[in-house]
Amino acid sequence: MSSRKSWVWIAMVLGATSSACGSTAPGEGEACSSSNACATGLECVNDAAGAPRCMRQCTRGSAVCDDGAACIDLTSSGAVCWLGGATALGSPCAGGTQCARGGVCVSAASGADPTCEQACLPPSAEFCAAGESCVATTSGGGFCGAGS
């Protein structure tokens, strides 16, 4: 093999291996196959449709993440900032993972059917609409609604 062909071959081989070395772990919301496949601080969990996605870890009991996403317990190792389901805020729900990003499934009044409402951490109404307050739940979190 001529020296020119050797250098071209070496460059092609190095190019192929360096692109594999430069690959990065999936980020938030991206598809994953296991917990160790996600970038640091993310965990691989099934989204509302059952597809595995990387989601940010959060502290159990914090109720809401810094961007307004609901922090829900989904794994044995902790909780994640839930990417959201298909049920809009204000709509009826049967579980928290159904609610759109930031929503939690709660009964706003005694005996009322549960609906998806914006998550918050009492007493802060940071993610609530004007005129709403963060109503505490028995689980330690809260939701935005009328009340004090």
C-alpha cells in the first residue's frame, strides 16, 4: 500500500472511532434504554405513553421542580421532574402521570372528581395564575387553585 493510501486509511479509521468516542448520553426528554444511558442527573423512566425517556431527578416531597414541572415519585430510587402526559390542566384525570407537564391529579374540593392542576410547593404561588394560591395537600405538596 502506498504511503498516501495508508494515511487515508488511517484517517478514515481514526475518524470512525473518534465519532463513537464523542457520542454523548441522552439529555432531558430524549429516548433512553437504561438509567446509565442518560446524562448525569437524569434517570430513564417510561413517559405517559410508555416510552423510556430521560427525566431530571428531584427530591421526593419537593412537589415541583424549578421549571414548574411536577416532581413525582416514579422510581424506587427517587423522584423525577415529570415530562407530562396528554391530559390538560383543568381536565378530569385518574392519576398524576396523565397530567400535562407541571400538572398533578388532585381533588380540589372534598368529594369532587380529580382534575389536573398546576403543581406548587406551599406557601409559594410561584407557578400559579393570578388570583390563585398554592393549596397544600396531605402528601406535602400542593396545587394551584382558589383558597388560602
